Amino acid sequence: MSREIITFFEYPKSMVYDVAKRYMASEESEKNSPARKKHAREKTRTPELIQRAQELLEDLGTSIRKLVVLKESYSNVRLIVEDLVYVGCF
């Protein structure tokens, strides 16, 4: 494989072999390293939150900004409202 790269791209041998050596070393270190720890994400759109948002939307109208009382991020509230609109609640 290295010879093909050297002849096709006309790269210096030392550079190609050095890159191949570093690549093989990194592949070995990944095999021997422990698996990465997965981050546990809490489910932010719980059924209770969606129900509360639906009730507030019925009371306040369809303004997403008025849903600040949910103490959720704007993007999360926007997704909840979009889901409710898609389902046909509004």
C-alpha cells in the first residue's frame, strides 16, 4: 500500500512510511485503550412536561415565549410545541 502511494502521488518515501507508522501506532493505542465513557442524558421532554406545556398553551395562547414558566430552554420548548402542533393538538 505504501509503495502505491509513493509512486502514484510521488511523495517522499520517508514521509509516507512515517505517516503509516504513526497511523498503525494510533490504531494499536485505540485497541488497547478502555472504551469511552458514555454520558447519560436525562430525558428532558418528559410526559409531565409535555402535558404542562399543552395546558399552558391552551390557557396562554400559542406564544412560545410565554412558556418561560416551564424553566426549560427555548429550543426544548420550541421542539415540544412543534411536536404538539404536528400531532394536531393545536
